[in-house]
Amino acid sequence: MSFEPVVLFFVLGVLAGLLRSDLKIPAAIYEALSIFILLAIGLKGGVELAKYPVASLIGQGLIIVAIGALIPLIAFPILHRLGRLARADAASIAAHYGSVSVVTFSVGLTLLGHEKIDYEGYMIVFLVLLEMPALVIGVLLARWGVGGVRWGKMLHEVFFGKSIYLLVGGLVIGFVAGPEGIKPLDKLFFDLFKGVLALFLLEMGLVASTRIAALREYGAFLAGFAVVMPLISATLGTVAGWLLGLSVGGTFLLATLFASASYIAAPAAMRIAVPEANPALSIGASLGMTFPFNIFLGIPIYLWMARTIHGG
Amino acid sequence: MSFEPVVLFFVLGVLAGLLRSDLKIPAAIYEALSIFILLAIGLKGGVELAKYPVASLIGQGLIIVAIGALIPLIAFPILHRLGRLARADAASIAAHYGSVSVVTFSVGLTLLGHEKIDYEGYMIVFLVLLEMPALVIGVLLARWGVGGVRWGKMLHEVFFGKSIYLLVGGLVIGFVAGPEGIKPLDKLFFDLFKGVLALFLLEMGLVASTRIAALREYGAFLAGFAVVMPLISATLGTVAGWLLGLSVGGTFLLATLFASASYIAAPAAMRIAVPEANPALSIGASLGMTFPFNIFLGIPIYLWMARTIHGG
Amino acid sequence: MSFEPVVLFFVLGVLAGLLRSDLKIPAAIYEALSIFILLAIGLKGGVELAKYPVASLIGQGLIIVAIGALIPLIAFPILHRLGRLARADAASIAAHYGSVSVVTFSVGLTLLGHEKIDYEGYMIVFLVLLEMPALVIGVLLARWGVGGVRWGKMLHEVFFGKSIYLLVGGLVIGFVAGPEGIKPLDKLFFDLFKGVLALFLLEMGLVASTRIAALREYGAFLAGFAVVMPLISATLGTVAGWLLGLSVGGTFLLATLFASASYIAAPAAMRIAVPEANPALSIGASLGMTFPFNIFLGIPIYLWMARTIHGG
Amino acid sequence: MPDQNMLLLTIVTESVLEDTLIDEIMALGARGYTITDARGRGTHGLRSGRWSVSSNIKIEVVGDAALVQRIVERLQAQYERDYGLLMFTCPVELQN
Amino acid sequence: MPDQNMLLLTIVTESVLEDTLIDEIMALGARGYTITDARGRGTHGLRSGRWSVSSNIKIEVVGDAALVQRIVERLQAQYERDYGLLMFTCPVELQN
Amino acid sequence: MPDQNMLLLTIVTESVLEDTLIDEIMALGARGYTITDARGRGTHGLRSGRWSVSSNIKIEVVGDAALVQRIVERLQAQYERDYGLLMFTCPVELQN
Ligand SMILES: Nc1ncnc2c1ncn2[C@@H]1O[C@H](COP(=O)(O)O)[C@@H](O)[C@H]1O
Ligand SMILES: Nc1ncnc2c1ncn2[C@@H]1O[C@H](COP(=O)(O)O)[C@@H](O)[C@H]1O
Ligand SMILES: Nc1ncnc2c1ncn2[C@@H]1O[C@H](COP(=O)(O)O)[C@@H](O)[C@H]1O
Ligand code: NA
Ligand code: NA
Ligand code: NA
């Protein structure tokens, strides 16, 4: 099975937390690392996008967003009906799983690099597209029949939240500047990307270690959901990618995107838009369980799925 | 007209501020980025200086400093007489415009790189030399006839303020170490320079967005000054560079230096030395207006001016 | 005598402190730089370790740790009997000098690079091994006959303190990933190492400048100790390295390790384990005196010693 | 020494509310506020301050009793149910 | 406005004690605490806040007199001798 | 519990004054001080804390009434006119 050394930094972080090491990454550094990762991914996407006729991607993009929108709609009844979670909590968790994780996606990218597998460069554009709709759907689910969506505030939070703002901003700059114009920035944003990702995973591990306990509190159902849901979403992504004619690498990335759960954009947006939802539940599940599951087991499984469906 | 993608990061920052995105660059990161830029520029200057016979630069340096000293002396009466600003405010603003902006200069440098235009490497030394005198002149203008200059405190602030201290320190280290000795540091200080500049411009945009409103408050006169003054100074620089026999690149850099207004060294020094001046005025003008004017319109204009005077 | 430009950044920091410049490196950046350096050194050591049959190093490692353990046992009576320092203070200082300084070691490494001298890559493993035992011995010395070692807390502090945790963690990741697996991280952790070291030395200088005064307060004895002790330890290291058949570079690095005094791991561990010791004494001596002595004079001397004993 | 009896209202809450609460407080008539970053623990569990989702801020407002009461009532009504929130007051003497 | 008379205990001490003191405070029955990073000067000299060895924290605990007394006594007995430590109290009115 | 009645003087002002004010406060006889980084808004407008030019600090000094009065008077005379400055006091009980 494929293995990427960068995930060891996550383990280092989790162990530091569990062993109560005094290792701490200052909040300012966490912010800086996440700004770097979001901008770098956006720029990379923009540069790739500049290579393709944008119009030709609109159709595929719409289909992928539509399929992606199914994920929160599948997750919500599972959580609300089956899991008996309160409407707000179920909706907020559904939004987290419908949205995507830039770091999980980045680990997927490094695996492709490691295994020397090609992929459609414009997949990063879909990352940006997929981040938002689930958040809006989550708010709608939370307010269904209850009323009182503060649309203005919510949409502002979704579109101008730092996460999506930096991804889109990077995308536009990368697109406008093109591969040549962006070149002098390569040394910072592209060459250092994987090292910064390693440091970010270290911090994610530290944070996740405090979330694992929280998750335990909420019982087996949520933990089970946090493992099963990504597998469902990845299957959806694999089939969708294959039907859309993506390559093995592209199919794998789409499955990884669908399977990943947000823990940067979604928590901030949900805290404002659905404040009565308990953030410990959604972050415990997405960061404490799904994220490690994805980077250690999920990603190799999704690569196997992509290869299998392409008959490899 | 020449266009440098790195300035798009400034736009991204300004928009984030105006659209009230929650994007924030932590203060610690701002400090780190500015320390990096000041040190890197200083080192680069020192390495360049090591290539020239220092003695031969002293004459040119003195002339340039003397001409540069005219800028606050031109700016002050415009602000005080014409603009009817209080003596202290006029003096403080004059000091900001007489001093220079490392970031504006850096954007000028990247444009030369982009356009593959050579320049005299020792220009960076002039950057360092030009940063200080205007601050002293500003204090003198503020205290003229009023008395009570706390010289000790003021000169200390000017020379040991972090901005000039790091520039000079970097210059000396670069000079002592020389191109060979500095080589292992290249990967950090020179290769990453432009990427770090992009991040700094993002932050500058965020800060500038909060200053634009302040500027509006103080009316059309100051806004007009913030556009006209750099053009006057750039003209002075272009003619001076040409008379001194600088190349097109060198002339352009001198014009850019003269045209740029300080917003790192000057605000700190003026706050201590001329505390009765309102910092909202000087920073609003220099960062909210002149800085964006320079990087978007001024710099291309100054390059055109340098080319024109050299008959290109 | 050999000279390494990177130490000039330490001078720049000390002068900034003494001249009361307002230059400050934010605490968050200090933390980030130290995390980077510890991880990078650990990773480098792990990659090197992967090249050697680990079993063959165990014997040598044990001998070196045993000799290294002599250092605090030599230092303690000097401080307690001769210097009439309180038991706790003497024990704490002995622990600092028995442990090692990653930054001093790094300056030694850059000198070898500069002089193009080879060394046994696994020396970094000894750095990790040597960091801990002296801390335990220090606590034992402090509590000898007094009783009341809170072993649990102390050992936890020693092993899971961020410093040793990151070194060991980096070592394991580097070892598991191997040279190939670590490659994409090279651009961050190895290429930028020296530049980051320069920035860290700048900060160390700033901190040290505040310690020099403290040291003066405690008189000539401690200052003398801070210069003589490293020379004793380095002699021990030089002889040990030569007897163990290390190369000139390896012998030099061992001498440098022995001569260096900790100021990251030891202060934190001693503050918890021997709280009645005055940290101003140990940090004043190790950072205010021994560290600059080592990087400016000690390191060239130790290189000369290593060359001499190898008959070069 | 001047003798202006005022109250200091201290609010500890989630960082995510910073912009919103500032708007509320200024709209209710405060002449200023001071904010510091914080971390802590309360009925909503640990807030480690390690990432923005889990950070607190401390907002301090000096004002008269009427202003403080308006702010307290507004925050109780609007944010207490859903957000980590602690508010307490203490009489202070303004010195300038 | 509710009228719950409580004490605010402010503790300024060395950052290295953060985890230890939090455990003590919670074990003694506090329902919460708030921490901010600080620097300063006192009888133990300058604490510049420039690196972790030389940083302070400010811990604030709102509680009744009995809890505050338990915490104060414990910290006096256990940490006052060896560590930089300042503790003071001030009556506050809880507002939620 | 000891019963040492003291005042806590809180000063909120511009970061640029940190070194200067520390010198003043110690020269006036304070035995210590505690500083935290802050941001805020007052009569001098928004201080966002985003860069050093626009940052505040909060200085806290525990001392007797005479010391506090000396500091207040000095700061009023020397800095109030030109700098953002807020000062207020509150009686506290020293606990160690
Ligand atoms: N008893 C207390 N003493 C001091 N700070 C508290 C206390 N209770 C809560 N806090 C602070 O207020 C925040 C929100 O409180 P809560 O709503 O109880 O979770 C916590 O994260 C703490 O920072
Ligand atoms: N008089 C004081 N006013 C305000 N803070 C103080 C005072 N004395 C001490 N401190 C703070 O408490 C810390 C520890 O005090 P000490 O144990 O006296 O060194 C210092 O580093 C200061 O941050
Ligand atoms: N009413 C207030 N309540 C709390 N903090 C204030 C208040 N007024 C001013 N401040 C703080 O004191 C600083 C300086 O105040 P000023 O001189 O009024 O601009 C502001 O930036 C705020 O941080
Ligand atoms: Na998803
Ligand atoms: Na200028
Ligand atoms: Na040693």
C-alpha cells in the first residue's frame, strides 16, 4: 500500500498531545501556515487553469458540484434520523462533510507525486468550487421549517471567510499571472509547499489529539459515521470521476475531495451561521477521526478504487 | 505598460479589508516579514557594495543625499502654507515623503528583473542613506522656532529604529561576508525574497484598506498631495540620476526611491520625536494613497521617464 | 583562523540589545525558528542514521554518553566547592553544561561545510543522546541527600520537553523515510537551514544581550567558569573522539558538543525539576558567556585541537 | 486625582465573535474598548487558543452603569445561549 | 442585572507553570479560568516575554471567596518560594 | 488571607511608548509591572493591533495610592495630550 512520509508529522503531533509534551505551535504560526497553504493551492490551481480552455471546464464543474451537493443531503438524514442528533448538529456536521479539506487534498497530491501518477491540473479548481455549496446547504438544512436564516451574514461568511477568499484570490492571481508571471514566486509557494505541509500536519496532530477525547464522549455512532461517510463519498467520487472520463489520478483526487471533511472553512462559517450547533461534535468527527482515517487508510484505498475502476 | 504580478497581492489585501473578510495576518508574522525584507535588502546591498571601490561611491552618495534632502524642504511649505496643515503635521508628513519605502523600492527591483534591465547594484546603499536625513529634517521643521528638540531620543530612534538598524546591519554583514560568504544564506534571503514580498504586499493591502477611509476624512488636498508629490520627487530623481550618469535602471531606481514615502521607519520615529503630529494624516497619505499610486501607476511612469531622459 | 559569516548575526543581535534598538523578534517567531531548527537537525540525523548499520553505533554511543556524563560530575564540585554556589544552583548549572546546544552544534556544522571537511553523519545522533543524561544527573546532584525527586515529573519534562521530543521525532521520521522519502522536504528543512540559523542567532544575540548584565552581577567566578569549562569539556571530547577513531570532522563535532552548554532544553527542564535554582545564573553563564565564547573563539580552537591530535 | 466613578465590564468570549461584538458595543454607545487574546476553560470546555476556532478574546469596556447594563442585556439575549461567554463588572476610577 | 458577588483572582507567574497550575486550579474546584500571555518585572527581575524561558502568563479565575482562598493557599505553599508569582483579588459582579 | 490594601492601576496606551513608560514607572518607585499586548478603539480612533504602529499595550501596576498618584500625574502631564491613553484604578487585595 502506498505510504507518504509526510503523514508521519501528523503522528508526531498527535503523540506530542497525548504524551502531554510541552510542544506548542504558536497560534500566529498556525495562521501563517494555513494562509500559505491556501494561497499556494490557489495559485497552483490558477496556473493550471490558465493552461485549459476555461469554457470547456464549466460543464464538468457544474456536474461535479451537483454531485458534491448530494453528500450533505446523504449525511444529514443519517445523522438526524439514524443518529438522533439535533437538527442543527446534524446539519452542521453534514456541511463539514460536504465541504472539503485542503490539507487532505494536498496529501493526496503529494502521494500522486510520490507515485508519479498524472492528473488533470484543473482538479484544484474543483477543490475551490466544492468548498462552498455544502456550507450553504448545511445552513438551509439547519433552518428548514425553522426559518430565520441570516442570509447576508451567512453568505458573507462563506464567500469572504479567509479560507475561500485566499483560495479564490490565489486562483485569480495564478490565472492572471500565468506560469511565466508566477515563476519568481515558485521558490516560496511551490518548492516549500511540502515542507510547510509537514509542519501544518504536525500542528493538526497537536490539535487533533485534543479532539479525540471529545469524540469518544459522543459515542460510537459519530465515530462510525466519521469512517463510513468518507467511504460512501469516495465511492460517489470514484464513479463520478470515471463517468466524467477523468484519468486515474483525477478520479483519485475527486474521490479524495468528496471523502474529505472541512475543518478550516466549515467550522468558522457554521459557528456564525448555525451557532446553536455544538462545534465539538463536527470538529471532533472531521478532525479527530475522518482526517487521520483519510490520510492513513482512506487515501490508499481511494487510489486503489480509482485504479480498479479504470481496470488497472 | 509594464506590469508585475506581485502587486496583485496588494489588491487582494485591499479587497479583503474593504469586503470585511476575516483574513488577518497576525502581528507577529507582519513583524517577521518586515524583518526578513529589511535584512534581505541590506544583505543584497552589502554584497553589491563589496563589488565596488567604496571610496568612489562617497561623492555620488553625498550628492544624492543632498538632493534627497530637498524633498522634505519642498513638501513642507506645500503642506504648511498651501494646505494649511499645522506645523507639526506638515513636518511629519514631509519627513515621511523625504524618507523612502523599502517595499516600493523592492517592487521596482522586481520590475527591473521582470524586464531584464540592468542597474547599479550599489543603489541599495543609497536606499539606506536616503532613509535617515529626511527624518532629522522633519524634526527640525517641526521644532523650528518652537524649540525643545529631544535630540538624544530622536537620533536614537532614527539610527537604532529597527528599520534602519536592520538595513545597515544587513549591509555590513553582506559587505564583510561578500558574495561567497553569503552564499549559503541565498536560499533563504534571495530566492524567497519575491514570495515574501508578495505576502508582505498582501498585509500592506489589508492595512492600507483601513487607511483609505482616514484619508478621505482629511479631504482632497492631502489626497492630491499624495499623488503630486511623488511625481515631483521622481522628476527630481530622474534628472539627478541622469546627470550623475546612472544607467536607465539606476535612474529609474533613484526616481522610485525619491518618489516613495516611508511607512515603516518614519511613523515610528515621528511618533516619538514629533508626538503632537497626527499619525493618521501621514500614514493615511503615504500608505493609503502614495504607496498604491506608486506600485500601480508611478513605477511604470518612472520607468518611462528614465527611458525617455536616456533617449530610449 | 576559521570564520563563519553566520555568527555576525549574533553580533547584530547583541548590539541591538546593548544599543537599545527597538528591534524585537516576536516570541511566536522565536518558537517557530527553534521548532524548525530542532526538527531539521533531527531529520538530518535520521537520514544519516539510515545509512549506517545502527547496531554498530550502539557501542560507540554508549561510550560517548558515559564520557559525556562526566562533564556535569566535573562541573558540579567546581561550582559547589570552589565557587561556593548553593547545591541547587551548582547542580542546575552543571546540568546545563553537561547537556548540549543545538545551535552551537549547527554553527560547527556550517564551519565544516565552509571548510569542506567531512564528518561522520551519525554525529547528530550523539547530539540527541547527549542532550538528556546530564539533565537527569543534574537533578540527582541537586537532590543528593536532600531527597524528594519528583521523578515522574522530571523524566516527563526531560523526555517530552519540546526540544528532545522534536529532535527524537525528527530522527525517527528521517530514519523511516530515508534519503529518498525525505527529498521533497529538503527544500524547506535543509536548503533553508543556514538562513534560519542566521535569524535564530540574531534572536539569540538579542536575548543574550539582556543576560550579560545578569552575569556581571554574579561575579568573576561564574564568568571564568563559563570560559574554562567548555575548554575542559572540549579537551575531553577531542581525546575521546580520537580514541574512538573518529575523523577530524567527527572529533571536532564531539568536542563542540561536549563544550556547548544547553539553553533551550535545560532551562525548561531545570525550572520544573530544580525550581529553587536561580535560572539567571545558569542562563547567564550558558547563553551570556559560553555560547558567544564557543561560536567566536571556542569553535576555531576545537577545530585546531582536532586537527592537532590527528597530527594534521 | 479625578473622581469619575465608572464600571469596567470584562467580557470573555469566542474570538469568532470579535467583529460582531465590537459593532454591537459601539452601537450601544461605548466610547471605546480594549481587546486582548486569551485562552481558557469554562462550561463550554477547553479553549486552547491554539487555532482560531478554539481561541478566546477578552473585551474590556469602561463606561457608566447604564451603558454596561445595555451591553450586558444585549449580549445575554443574543449570544449567551450559543456561545462561550463570561461577563463581570467591577467599579473603577477613571484617571484621565 | 444579576447580583452575584464573587472574587476575581489574578495570578501573574512564569509561563512554564501553565499546565501545572491549571491542573491545580481545576482540582481545587474552579469552574473555569482565563489565560493571557504577559511580560513584566518584579522581585525576580525582568521577564521580557521574548522567549518561553522568560515569559509570564496571567491567569484569571472568577470564584467565591472560599475557592479563591484555597487556590491562594495552595500556590503560596507550593510555588511562591521558587517562582515569580503575584496574586491579588478584587470583588466583581458576575453578569451571566 | 493577608489583607494588604493596594490599588491596581491599568494603563492602556500605544505600544511605541513601552520602553519609555517602563522607565518612568520604575523611576517613580514601582516594584513591578505586567504588560499584555492589546488592540482597541478610543478617542484616537481604531488601533487594530495588526502592525506595531497601530498596536496598544496594557500596563498593570499594583502599588499603594501614593505611587499610583505619582504615575498618573506624570503620565497625564507628559503623554496624555499627544498619545492614546486610558488610565483607571481599582482597589485590590494583595495575596502574596
Ligand atoms: N470561572 C471562570 N473564571 C475565569 N474565566 C472563566 C471562568 N469561566 C469561564 N471563563 C472564561 O470564559 C470563557 C467562556 O466561558 P464558558 O461560556 O463558561 O465556556 C472560557 O473559555 C474562559 O476563558
Ligand atoms: N507591583 C507589580 N505590579 C504589577 N505586576 C507585578 C508587580 N510585581 C510583580 N508583577 C508581575 O508578577 C511577575 C512575578 O513577580 P515577582 O515574583 O515579583 O518577580 C512579574 O514578572 C510581573 O509580571
Ligand atoms: N471606554 C473605553 N473602554 C475600554 N478601553 C478604552 C476605552 N477608551 C479607550 N480605551 C482604550 O485606550 C486606548 C487609547 O484610548 P484613546 O486615548 O481614547 O484613543 C484605546 O485604543 C483603547 O484600547
Ligand atoms: Na467532502
Ligand atoms: Na521619498
Ligand atoms: Na556540553
